[in-house]
Amino acid sequence: MLQGKTALVTGSTSGIGLGLALALARSGARVMLNGFGDVAAARAEVEATGAEVDYHGADMSRPDEVVDMVRACEARFGGVDILVNNAGIQHVAPVQDFPPERWDAILAINLSSAFHSTRAALPGMLTRNWGRIVNIASVHGQVASVNKSAYVAAKHGLIGLTKAVALETATTGVTVNAVCPGWVLTPLVQKQVEARAVSDAVDLPEATRRLLAEKQPSLAFTTPEQLGALTVFLCSEAASNVRGQAWGMDGGWTAQ
Ligand code: NAD
């Protein structure tokens, strides 16, 4: 379905981003990976789909590196057709104790990087009159939780950016949408499960059950595979008039 298209997925060496990269690769896209950690393992997993793969190590907190990543993708594959802004970090603390440098890092990585990548990639998409920008936001772009001020602010901002750019491109072949997962069991959430086990003095399965029961009525994690399928749909021709949406996949979290 996405044969001949190039997808750039930020933060795709782990968790959701890796799941999205795999789904896009299986749908026929070439993929530019990005992120830290076990890059070789992520690359091997995506290459095993048979897709053409490359990697750029840009730090999403550095605007110059974000732009360099887009240019490198254009040079390597001839363009960026699908831009998935997925890289994100979390820090949990009450606002009065929130370290200002964690605030700055979360705003830079979870929000500003999407502005810089969009700004760099959009002209090429408009020239070809085809493009898909998928911003991985969160339920925390729609509702808040305690002790996540920076993350909630950044994700609300990301949905705002999504809507603004969707309007600016509304008459073109470029669509811009956000995806809003609830809990997904990735390293980012595993840390929160472990913190919950310590704070409640319970084992990990019980901490997991409590985490889900508090917010996610389905009592089941959303999976990277499910988010991959949704992203592939948003990149399809069937979704060519889905614009400026914040599409939930949250087990009922925001229905409450
Ligand atoms: P994760 O920690 O498994 O993966 C994060 C990815 O981002 C990794 O590849 C990491 O290397 C990369 N990354 C982190 N900082 C970076 C930087 N400065 N520059 C480049 N890459 C960087 O996390 P995840 O749970 O897969 O989260 C992915 C996205 O999904 C995030 O935007 C997160 O906010 C969002 N999200 C996650 C959940 C969840 O429950 N896990 C729910 C809603 C939204």
C-alpha cells in the first residue's frame, strides 16, 4: 500500500516508534529510523521485513539536528513522504518540585521537535502534493493527570500544532493528524509501573493492574501493533480527508 513512499519515524528504536516503523515497513514504505539505545537491534528487526532502512542519530532536543535528519532522509531516499513525530520522554513530579531542565527537555523533545521536523519536511511534501504527518500525542493531549505538568502541556501543544498545520494544508494532498494512545507497555511506562510497585508496596503484576484500573477501562494495554495499524490507515488514501484529528486508542480512558 505504501510502496515507493519514504517514512521518517522519530524515536523508532524502541516501544511505539519501533512498532510504527515495522508496520510502515510491512506496508511497503522505506524507513528512516531515529533514536537512541540498541539501534542495531531495531534496525535488524525493521530490515527483516525486507524494507529499505536507514538511521539518523539526531537528538530531538536539538533543532539543528532535527533539520539535518530531514535533509539526510531527503538525500538518501529522495524525500520524506510520511513524517511520524513519535520521540518522547516523561518525568513525573509535582509542579513545585519539577526540575526546570526536565520541563525544557520535555517541551523540546515532545513538542518543539515536531515543529522543526514539520517545518523542514513540509515544503517537499507540498511540492509533490502528497504527504502524511502523524504526531504521536497521548490521552495527555486531551486530559490531564497529576504530576505530569510538562508532558500534559507538551502533548496538548502537539495536538494544537496538529490542528494548525492541518488547516494550513487543508486543500493539499498533505494530511496532518495526531494519535492519542492510552497506556502502552513500553520502557517509558515500565518505569511508572515499577515506581507504582514501590509506592504501593505491591508486586509488579498488582502494580500493573492498579495502573490500568485507575484510568483505562478496558484494563488492557494498547499495543504498538495496534498503533501501527492505525498509523498505516492514516497514511492510506482512504484517510485522505481525515485532517486535524486527535485519534484516540485509549481503552476508553477519555470516554469517562
Ligand atoms: P520509549 O521510551 O519506549 O521510546 C522512546 C523513543 O524515543 C526511543 O526510541 C528513544 O530512543 C527516543 N528518544 C528519546 N529521547 C530522544 C531524543 N532526545 N532524540 C531522539 N530520540 C529520542 O517510549 P514510548 O512509550 O514508545 O513512547 C513513544 C511516544 O509515544 C512518546 O511520544 C510518548 O509520549 C507517546 N505515548 C506513549 C504512551 C505509553 O503508554 N507508552 C502513551 C501515550 C503516548
